[in-house]
Amino acid sequence: MNPTSHASFSAQDASPSATFDFDQIIDRRRPGCVKWASYPSDVIPMWVADMDFRSPEPVRRALAERVAEGVFGYEFPHDALTQAICAWLERRYCWRVQPNEIVFLPGLVSGLNLVCRAFGRVGDSAVVLTPVYFPFFSAPANHGMTLAKVELRYRVEGQRVHVELDDEAFARAIGPRTSLFIHCHPHNPVGHAWTRDELRRLAEICLANDVLICSDEIWSDLTLDGAPHVPMASLAPEVAQRCITLMAPSKTFNLPGLGFGFAVIQNEKLRQRFVASNNGVLPHPNALGLAAAQAAYTQCDDWLAALQRYLSANRDVMLDYLAENMPEVRATVPQATYLGWLDCREAGIAGNPYKFFLDRARVALSDGATFGPGGEGFLRFNFGCPRAQMLEALDRMRAALRQS
């Protein structure tokens, strides 16, 4: 493979005059930057889930205008933002949400914890599909709940790892004290975009057992190759009445440091209970997060379409590179997110693959073991970065394997 053949990309959106340079290298090595300051300067960070792209220009302009005002007092979400979110959900997912059904949050990890605080009693059980983003484990535990972990099934075909839902195992995991199913949709770390049929099967089991569904859909806007996203709550009215959906623009527009998210709760009683359980625990979203969200949801559709094309191409380059240069490392084919899920179980690595590539290649990835059962022997690889950076990391990993 000739890496330089994939090193340049200028994404053109639906408007012929606009282009977006996702190949630009931005120096983020500064104190306090979680992604780039957590490891020594010779390490390429391909781990934490933020992108190395500038946020869209309308977002940066809105933030600059807000900062220029020079006053940063308390601020509530306004009607225009709520209407923009409703319009976004209907435009992208044909999902009609009313403004009063939206509850604003400072972030989705805090939202997960608030769901457990509001609807989980000490000794109750929460079901999760593993491997999964680790706050899905800590949020229930923080509120005295136990965990029922249901492993996704892997099916290996050549260089590809396919992920499948085990309906029977999911149903068996639900017991008399199971009150909550916390769903990652699309799935982090395996990159699976759940189909309508899969969602329906999960929802039917939950409804039959009176289990509340918390659907974390923070990755919903970052599907690849035109893969659809179906909000869990949009399946049917009866599902909507037993579902709390968590969303945010943070992954989509690279805004995680601005602290903004929201819940969609269409059941009025659940919504009132959720709001009441906060009772001063969580702060309101901050003024800059509100300004960024307003711009993102009203002015950045073309930027997002270009980003999805770039990420889809990055994913394909990554998979081709592995097949041609590191065939001992298999991978899923992400249908969403910018996260590769690399299977190193047959790569002949002695010990922990995360430590191997950190020590030998000076590439920092996310250790699959931290994502729970089914994560051992895997690595999460963040390809939300300029292609040249991604290829340099892959080159280093290839060299480390050849020298081992």
C-alpha cells in the first residue's frame, strides 16, 4: 500500500463553493489538553474520543461573538435553541419531539448518572451490552445498583469481525430487580449502528419485563456511508413512553469541552421525576455551550456531510492498511463513530496489546479490557484525525509488530 495515495482530502459539501480541510494538522500539544498532554511528546494519541479537526466555522464564529460581549452571567436555554433541536431531530430522523420534552444537561455522563439516580433503587440491576463505554459500568454502581453484563457475540470472517446481538442472553439477564437497560446506540467501542429489527427485539424484551430504557445516542449523527440511525424512542409510542434518550452535539461537531447535552423524555411522569431527581446536583449548560449548540444545529449540515465522507474514507484506509500490512490484526467495520475496534487476539503479542503498542510503537490507544467483558485482546483506535496522522500511527504499529 502507498500511504501517500490517501494523504490528501478536501471535502466538498452540497454547496459547490464550500470546502473543508480535514487534512490540516493542528498542534494541540499544550498543558491541559487531555488527548495530547496525557502521554509524552513522542507518543501519537489515538485514544480518547475527541477529533483533531477544528469545529465548523459557524460554531467558532458564534463563540467569538459571544466572547466579544464580555459578560458571562447565568444563562438558560432559549426557545430558538429548543426549536432548532426539534427541527434537527425531525430533519435527520423523522422523529417528532415537542420542545417541552427536552431536558438540558451539562453532559451525557452526568446524564447517565442522573438516570440511575432517578430510576434505580439500591439493589436494583441495570443491564448493559458489553464491551461498552466504561461510564455505563460506573453510573449504576455510583447509585447502589448491580450490573448484568451481556456480551455481544463476535463472528470472525477473514480480516473482519462481525458483532451480533444475543437476544436469549439479554432476556436471561433480566431478573425481578432489573429496572434499567442502558443502551449505547450507535455502539462505542465496536462501531455498530443498531438496525430497526435489533432495536425492536431489545425493546420488546424490555417492555415485557417493565424495564426502563436509557438510550445513549451521542453518536447518532456520525453514521458512515449513509447508514441510517433509528432513535430507539421512535420505534413506537409504547417504546417512547418507556425510554429516555440522551443526545449531544459534542462528538458530532467536536465540542466535548463545552459541556452541553440534553435528554428527550416523552413520558411526562418520567420527565418530571428525572428533573426532580436533579434538585441542584447538576449545573445548567454554560453560555458557550448554548451558543455553540445553536450554531451547530442550524448552520452546519454541509460541514457534517463532508465530515462523514472523510471519516468513512479514513475507516476504509485503516481497514485496507490492516489487511495489507498487519493481517494478524482483525477489525470490525464501523458503521458509525470514528472508532476502530481492533482484534489483536491472534497477533502474537505477548501481554497487553495496549502496553505493547505504547512501549514499542509510541502510539496510545484505548485498552479494550477497560470496556468490560468481550474487550480483552482488543484496542480502540480513534481515526477522527487527519489521514497523515492516522497513517503515521499505523506505520509505527506495523513496524513494532515486525520487530517483535
